[in-house]
Amino acid sequence: MAEITASLVKELREKTGAGMMDCKKALTETSGDLEGAVDWLRKKGLAAAAKKAGRVAAEGLVAVATSDTVGAVVEVNSETDFVARNERFQAFASEVARQALTGNGDLDALQQAQFPDAGRTIAEEITHMVATIGENMNLRRIARIEVGSGAVASYVHNALAPNLGKIGVLVGLESTGDRDRLLELGKQIAMHIAAARPEALNIEDVDSSALDRERSVLADQARASGKPEEIIAKMVEGRLRKYYEEVVLLEQVYVIDGENKVRKVVENFAKEIGAPIKVAGFVRYVLGEGIEKEQSDFAAEVAAQANVGR
């Protein structure tokens, strides 16, 4: 029997795209025969996963999980919305979110964590699901919020199942106040975030390049009025306040009452429960955002298939 070295396993992985543990098992089953191991993986359907790896996966699920002062959100992608309704896929996304509660929010580390009762890592479990379900899938991103004291609340918009949907939000509240009341406020703020799409928590957190670009546009607009530069500067600052109200969470008008800024809502709630509250952070994940989807011409595809073999 040939020695099953790390380089041999690596070579098999490069040939098939299968997971490390599957490659080790294939080489063991075939006494170290590389080509035999390729065939073994193909028969198990595992090598087929590599062929699907290049296909765009922009559907799937956003999953959230919380535990006391910690919350996590992950995005797991598939090629079609149909797979997002698959119970196995949903169970996988939920478990990954739960595992993301521990650790430091590092995506690579999470992928190498063991998937329960499978004898495989999370990354290898994805490979198995690709082979079984027949679509490309991937664990795209992860975020984690932790507070010293208080609560981390979550909200999923249009949930397909508990804590699973297409928009997932986490909100961390630092406070010594009653945890149930904090969760009540946190969920309402999370619902606001889902609807209002803030980009930053505080004015100080606004991306400097985005702010410079906005200031430049506003200045050019103001100059078109023909007013003096000192007046233009005041006009720009006034319009920047409006910009902050659009992109900064604490400066936004609370969608639930339509009157107060979120900052004021938090202050009023703190008085109500008798303890200061600080919004420590938030995360808003929208399924597939930033992924360039393939535009297909269905009629052209049908025509191409009809011409095959002519």
C-alpha cells in the first residue's frame, strides 16, 4: 500500500475539489491509488461538487443566532431559492449560525470547525451538500456582536423558518437594565434597521471617503446658486445634517413612531427602565447583496440546446 502523504491528498483535492477528509478516505479505500481515488470520489458524487464551484450562488439564506450577550449572523448561498427551502440546507445554515456564536468572527476559522455528528468540517459538509443537492453553495460571510452586559437582539425579515430569511439584523445594547426589556427595545431597533438601511452607527463612523464625496457634490450644487463661499459652506453643513439623518442609525427618524430620532428613543427607554443604554453596534445582512448575478437569455439557451448535435 502506497503511503498516503499530505502531498498526495493535496493532489487529489486539486483534481476533484473534494474535502480533505473525503480525499484521505478515498486514498485509504484505494490503497493510495490516485486515479482509483478519483473514481471512488466520482462514484460517491463528491468529485462532481468541483464542477459546480464556479457557478454563481446568489440565493440561499441569512441565518441569525443569539445567546445572552452574543449574537451572530451568517450568509449561506445557493444557486436557487428552491434550495433555500430545503430542510437540510436550512438546518445547516442554522447550525453554522449557532457555531458562529463562539470564536472571533473569522470566516476561515468557522469553515474549519467541526460540523456536529458528521466527522467533517463545515467546509467539507458544504461539499457534501453540493454533491447531494446538486447546486453550488458557499458560506459567504459572518458577523458577530458581543456586549459586556446587556443584550444582543435579532430580527429576520420575512422569515422562511425561525431565524432564517433574506434580511437578518443584529443589535447590541450595552446596559445593566432588565434584559427582557432590552430585548424588546433591541428587536424594535432591529426592525427599524431592516427597513431604514443605516450605513453607520454614529456620525463619527461614517466612511470618510463617502463623506468627502457627498460634501463635494453638495458644494457644487450650492455653488450653482451663485451665493458667496461663506454662505455655500453653511448650506453644505445644513445639507450634511440631512445626509446624516439618512445614513446614520442614531440620527434617523424611528420608523416605528415616525417622529423621534433613534437616539431619543434609546434615551427615553433608558429613563423608563432606570439604567443607561448604549447601542454598541449593529449588523444588517441582505441575501446576495454585492453579488453580480448572471443574466441569462432563456430563449437563447433553448435555441442552443435545440442545435446540439445538428
